[in-house]
Amino acid sequence: MAKVAEEIERRKLLRESNVFFDLNQSQAPGPEAYFQDIRALGGTNLDEYRANITIESDQKPWRQVILQHANFLSAKARRCLEQDKNEAGWRLLVEPAVIARFGIEVAW
């Protein structure tokens, strides 16, 4: 009996909050899909990577320099390892180069 009352109360709250579920819509992919993409990216070898030049290259010019940017970041990371830097040192050296790309690649 308590379960029925809880269910009625929950449905009432959903109606009052204007929460509706469209069961005809497909659900968004779960986190597993994102982790599969991350694993695939983790398996990418820099030596085997080739720039992906497509018809969109004029609209997305940064794709042509991704490999150069990855080499640049890996050189910075190698310097951090060789100099035995702590987290603050890593962030000071590497983070500005990563964040600078947001000004170029991300449309605000």
C-alpha cells in the first residue's frame, strides 16, 4: 500500500514539475560509448597518425596542424618529465597551450 502511495506522489510531483518522458525517442548513448571512444583514442600511435584532410578542411583549418600540435604538446610533456616537475609545473607549462586551442577551435 505504501508503494502505491509513493508512486502516486511521485507521478503527481512529475506532473507539477512538467517532467514528461517521450518513450518514442531513442535514448542518448550511455557513458560506455564515450569510454569506447576514449579507449580508441588511447590506442592511437602518434607515429602512425595521419592528418584527416576532408572537404571540410577549408572550414576547419586546424585539422591540418593537429599532428604538429600533438608533437608540440608531447615535447612540453617530455620536458616536464625530464625536469621532474610537480602538478603545478605541468599545469603552468602545458595548460596554456591546450587552452589556447579553445580560442581557435571552439565557437563561443
